[in-house]
Amino acid sequence: MIGLTAMDSYGLDSPATKPKFGPAGSPYAITLSASHGYFQSVKHPAPDFWALIGYYIPQYSETACSAASLSMVLNAARTSLLKTSEDKLILQPNLVEKTDVEHWKERLSEPGYGPKKLHGTTLEVLRKIAEKAFQDNGFTKAAVEAVHVNDLSEKNLSKIHQLLITNEKSSNDFILANFNQQTFTDDSDAGHFAPVGAYDSETKKVLILDPDREWYEPYWVSEKKFVEGLHTKDSENDDYRGLLVIRLNSNRPR
């Protein structure tokens, strides 16, 4: 019974709880289970979705959305490679341990990093981490671009739109979104990372593979809401959030 507490379900008098994903009747997001027609059409091969979905995992701690998101994309990037029985999947703790960049491990620890006890990563910090992680895993031609959404000008809106269109054409590139989770879910006011699973250009909806699996399943947000979530400021450095665009350029490991 959506929007009701346990006591309501038994007919007792208690206030209704807040619906998930925004106001009742006007949610900010729609779950993939409630809207999956995009994947039922032969017109939509959705290469990123099928590369990513087999590796869709929960973040291992409250601050580890960057680790979950990056491990999903790294595993997805390796799907076209010839694997042997000795090849393991890239797991979050191993990835964090091996990628000694920008104090990533400390940032994802309970105490946090430095005197300010920083938790999580900024867009630029994850850009540096992703560059190193892809190089370490054999993608020597991979390029990682940070796209900050500093304003909602037509130029920026057009750029984000074109990136989504291009991203949907192949699994040779991936997008990690850096957004304020509250904008999409009407819940915690917190910075967050998640891979973009697909983009429906007809309805202008973006599929978010949210690694906060304790609370969420994959969900669609409108392109307008998507950009709104990116156009928020990170409390660590006061920079605007945005996208990490990862272009493989080559599926061949060194």
C-alpha cells in the first residue's frame, strides 16, 4: 500500500508516510519495473544497459557510491574482452585498495579523510581516480572527461542532451552522473554518483542505476530533472556537479 505506514495497512489511525520518489501523483522518478517498455522495442538495443546490468551492485557503505559506480563501469567495459577462467570480476573493496589516488580509501572509510573528515568524492576527484583505474585495468586509450553543469544555459542543456544521445549508441563510452540525490528521490540531501543506464530520446528520460540499493531500484528521471540534479553544488569545494564521460576508444587491454 504505497504511502501508508504499517498501522495504516491495518486500518488504524496514523499519518501517512512520505511516498518514495516525490509527491503522490507527481513523482520525481519512475521505477524501471513500472516503466520498461523502452527495452521491449527492437528499435532500442540499449548497449550500455545490457553491458551494465549484469554488474549492478549496491555500494558497500553509505559513502561508497563512487566505488560501486566505477566498478560497474569497469566490469561493463570488459564485457567484450575474451576472458579466461582466471579472470575475476572487479570488486569494490579491491578496486579501492588498488587505486591509491586522492586518498580514495580514506574518503570511503568511517573516520573520513583529513582534518575535515571528508567523506565521498567530488567530480574532479573521481575523474582522477577513474583515469588511474582504467589505465590499471588495461584501457590505455581511455579518456575521462568531467563536465560540470555550472549553469542551465541553452548551450549546456544542448551539450548534456548530445552526450546522452551519443552515449546511447554504443558501449564504447559510459556516463557517471554526479547529482544531489534529493533532486531525484525527494529523500536525502546528499551528493551521489550513479551510472546512466539508458536514455530514451523519445520521452526524454534518463535511466539511473542507483547503487543505493538499500532504498532504490533503477529509476527513470526526466532529462529536465536530470540536469537539475547535476546543477547542484558540492559542499567540499563549492563546485557544481555534473557528469563523468568515460570514452574507451579501445576495448583491447594492454
